[in-house]
Amino acid sequence: MNELTYENNLTLLGQLRDQLQRLEDTDYMTAYYKGYSSSGATLEEIKDEIQELQEQIKLLEEELDDFSW
């Protein structure tokens, strides 16, 4: 991985974290109380998406940790 890839992955990591926070703070709560989110996703779909994002974030963090300057 070169420095450009590192910077791009760092940007992507920030975007994934923002998306995860939105899902946890807004969509999950809306789906919990109403049965569906503003996008129409069910609570189970939101949970699956949260888990998928957490896995992507973990893999990306590990990849960034392995980068040597």
C-alpha cells in the first residue's frame, strides 16, 4: 500500500464511521419504534447493515495498522 492508498482508505474509514453512527443513532431508533426506518428498512435489515459496516471498519483499521512508513 502506498501513501495515496493509505490516505484514500483513511477517508473511506471516516465515511464508514459516519454512516455507522447515522445508522445507530437515527435509523436504528426509528426502526425500533416504528418498525421501519426513514428509508423503509426493517429493524433486522438495519442490524445486518450495522454488523456489515462494523466488519468493514475492522478490516480497514487492520489494513491501516499494517501500513509501514
